Amino acid sequence: MNPDQQLSSLLREWKEVPETTSAFRRDVWGKIDARRRVSRTEGWFSLLAVPRFAIAASAIAVFAGMVAGNLQARSAGEALYLRSVDPLSLHTHGR
């Protein structure tokens, strides 16, 4: 008899059925639920692994930074101009 036939006959003879409790089932389903929650949050971050999405996200971040920097520089430039035209504006505007 070859080893495969021996194993098959042993498996056919095996009648042991493990007992499962409600705590076991609850723990298993809890782990499955936790894994599902983690995979949902990782789904968004895994998009950055795709070069197309990573490049798009980087371009959006750079563009947003440029817009914010431009607005900040414009505000600072207006304050400098106001100071150059009206020296008393330092006292009235707190700058």
C-alpha cells in the first residue's frame, strides 16, 4: 500500500469532531469583522501604491500648496504696500 492510500484510509476512519462553543464562534466572527474594518481603511491608502493615483494626489497637493502660498504672499504684499503708502498704518492695523 502506498503512502497516499494509507493516508486516505486513515482520514476515512477518523471520526473526531471538535466541539465549538459560542465563545469560539463569537471570537472568530469578531476577528473577521476587525479584519474587514482594517481592510476598508487600508483601501484608500492602498490607492497611493498605484502610480497613477500617487501622481494625481501629489499634483493636487502641490497645486493646493501653491494656491495657499500665493494667497499668503498676496496678503503680505498688500500689507507691505499699505505700510509704504501710509506710515501711520503701522499703528492703526497693528503691523
